[in-house]
Amino acid sequence: MGLIKLSKVLTPAMEQGYAVGAFNTADFNYTEGLARAAEESGKPLIMMLPSYYFDMQDMESFYDFNLDRIKKSTGNIVYHLDHGQSFDICMKGIHAGCNSIMFDGSRLPFEENIAITKEIVKIAHACNVEVEAEIGHVAAPEGNPEGSVAKEEFFTNPDNAVTFAKETGVDALAVAVGTVHGVYRGRPKLDYERLKEIRRRVDVPLVMHGGSGLPEEDFQNAIKLGITKVNFFTEMMLKTITNMYNAIEEKNGKPRYIDLQQLIVKTVKECAEEQMEIFGTPPMK
């Protein structure tokens, strides 16, 4: 237990028809909340390090804390770099201790996305690190609270998905079938037929980005059609903020800081556990 490989959790998910939750850590409290969710539920989860942390200074202690907390955990946790948008950031993710990295070349021309992904896979696999990549493009920035709508022109082309998976050798493939990062504007409408076709023709685990705000029914339908990893952060972040506001008001603007920290840990843990239940994730044997 502790740090485990991405394939260790996604392969059985693909074979048995459930999904594993992938949750961004925003700070030390988020890391603790996610670790406790894995430990207390017995279910595997993927703790994601947002790539924008590499644009900040002096974050090494946070990377080290995450890795140390995971290794000491009695749960089963993958440490994953989320949305590495360049070769250099993916290499930094490996050096930070992530045993799984995502290269997001979805905005690049198709052939360039293949070429860079292929090189990253070669290096990562030599370091015993697994790789997720994206074909098609999931709209809006991560954690976007403004609301956005998916555009079909950016959805994953099944033919391209087949070519991409075959030529790059990725361990997991993120696809765009109607979700958006952040908050949805209106009701989401997923392209289930597109997802079904991709699953039929591609034999690697499929990933859904932009899970926040989806109705439970949409999650379950997408999982039945082949989604095995679901990224989920914005809704967790918004619940954390709401709970903190409420706690501050209850104390007339003068709460104890330690109480707010504990509230974050509790909110993150409960939110992760709730989503794992929706995803059908079973305890890991």
C-alpha cells in the first residue's frame, strides 16, 4: 500500500467496469484529506499535482510532502501530474516524484502532439513512470468557476484516437466527448455514441476530464461505456470555499485558523469519498 502505479488501478477498473477518481491537491490540507479518503474507504484514488505549481517559486517542499504522505499511507494512491503542457513540465513532474504524468498536447497540431507524446512516453517508461495524454480538447481552464459549454469541433475523432494510442504507446488516453473544465453553463450533453466507438477501437484506459457538475447518471453511463478515470476538482474546491464562508460567518468573522484547516481536510475527504461511491470504485484487495 501507499504509492501505486496508475495501471495497477486502471487495468482492473477497465476490466470490471468502474472508474477511479482523480482529485487535484491544492495545498497540504487537500493532500491530507485525499490521503484519509483512500485510507478510510480502502478504495484507490489518484492524487493529482496541478502543473501550474511549477510556475511558482519554492514549491519543492510541497512536492516532497505529497510524496512522503503517500508513501506512508495505508491507502492506495497514485501520484499524478495533471495537465503538463510542455515536455519540460512533464520532466519536472518526474523529478518531483510523480509516478504518473499527463502530457496535454491537445492544443497542438495532431502530428506534433504525437511526436512529443511519443518522446515523453519513451523517457517516462525508462523511469518507471506511466503516461496519460489527450486527443481532442476539453474546453475551459481547470477550476474555472465562470461556466462554459463544450464545442463539438473539439471532440475526439475516433480515427485519431486509434492512431494516437497506437503510435505513442500511452498508458491512458483522455478524450473529449462533451465535458468542460470548471463549471458547466446549462446541462451537459455527452456524446455517448462517440465514446462507445472510441472504447470499441482503443484498448487503453480512457479518461474523462471536467467531471465537476455532471449528474450522477451521466457519470454512470460514461463509465459503462468505457471511462475508467474521472478527473474531479472544481466542485470540491467550491464546496471547500462554501464551507469555509459558512464557518467564518458562524464565528462572526473570527474562527480559529486550525478549525478552518480541519474543515478543509474533512470537506475534501468527504467529497472524494462521495465521488468514489458514484464511480463505483470498490475497495482494493
